[in-house]
Amino acid sequence: MKLANKVALITGGNSGIGFATARLFVAEGARVAITGRNPKTLQVAAKELGDKVLTQQADVTDVKATERVLDAVNKQWGNLDIVFANAGFHEITPIGQTSVEQFERIIRANLTGVFFTVQIAAPHLNEGASIILNGSVQAVLGIPGFTAYAAAKGGIRTMTRNLASEFAPRKVRVNQVTPGAARTPIWSLIVPTEDAEKELEQRVSRSIPLGRFSEADEVAKAVCTWLRMTRPVFRGLRSWLTEAQPELRWERLFTGAHERLLANSNAFAPCRCG
């Protein structure tokens, strides 16, 4: 088992990519703490993942809650070897229809919350630990209607490099995974029905050489790839999981879906993972 006796923290580990990564970590022998806001999905995750998992209800935007999580993990298992800052959400933020509160809520969850997760975890990291941030191709694609989310994920790209330099003296590596179109609950913002989901997946899949969305399990394997790269040179890097999607074609394929979304933005609730 590649992660035997390792201790990991995954924010937003109760669904999607976070849950798939927790499941893989457990299979590889790690003890894993997962956080999430939804007590029901946390309970389901705990039942499936077994006794090597510690579940903690916490919102990534709540610094005090994150501090309690780290204290609980440290008390039960000691210091951390892995931090996967995965939790986040997106919602539509079109020009002319976005409030200050909405914009700041997205930045707080997807950027500020990531920074403070890392900062609070820092005193609890073993030498040689690995920090992995979850990014997004939204940082570079220029898809209309998601400016706040794209700005936050662009910040994650920059944060990865800065944190890598800051943690280097401690021999702690900081890297990023950058998923493209992955089949996770986050798509429910754009696809409120099963039929709409199938339609959007078919549309976007035309720009993907593999002809399909990636699965959350495949992104989880990419996260594990960073853990196997233990040489100091592997820090401040990003793994792109976009299946070589051409950016212009991606945007063109999304245009119809986003025009409909922008026209009916009040009908969609925000999607939160974790």
C-alpha cells in the first residue's frame, strides 16, 4: 500500500472529486479526515469508507471550524502527511446581475478558504508532507458568466507557486490538479435536470479527444500521482486534466448552454461541493 500509515485531510471529501480521492487514499492504506457542510453526505461517506476515516462537519469559509478540524485530526492521529484543499463551489455571476455578497462568497470559498486551510494546517504538517490544491480550467478558458469562480481559480494557480516557495525550506511540496470536464455534482448549476446533463455532456465531449467526461476517480488518481513524486523538484507544478481540450472550441461548445443559463440565471441555485 503506497500510503500506508499516512495521515491525510481532504476538504469537501463528502462528494465528487474529494470523496473519490478519500476512497482511493483509504484503499492505499491512509487514514483520512474529510470535511463537508452536509451531515447526510458525510454520514454516507463515513459508512462507505470505513473506520479509517474521520468525518468533520465544517464549512471551508469558517476559520474557527477549520481550526477545530485540525485539532481533532491531530488529537486522533497526530500530524498530517497530505492536505488536499478541494472544497469549493461555483455559481453564475453575470455582469449586471451579481451582488457584492455573491461575488465575495465565491472568492471566500474557492480562494480565501483554501489559503486559510493551508495556513491552519501548516503547524500540523510533517516534514516532507504534500499539499495539493484543486484548480480548474475555468481559470484560463474565459467562459462567460463565471468571472468570480474563474478569478478564484486563477488565484489558486498563483497561490500554488507562492506556497511552493514558502514551504520549500520545510521540504513540504505544494502542487495543483487542474480538472477539465469531470463528472461531479458541480455540474448541477448548469444542468438542473438529467436530460440537460446528458445534452451538455454530449456537447462538451465533442471537444475532448477521449470523447467523454473524465470520472472523479480519474482525477483522484492524478492527485495520487503527485504523492508519488517525492523529489524536491516536483513542487509548484500543475497537472492538467483537460484531455487537450482546445480552449476556443470548448468556449464555442459552451456558448449555447451559457446563453440559456444567463437568460435564466434566477432559476438556478448555486452548486456547492462539500
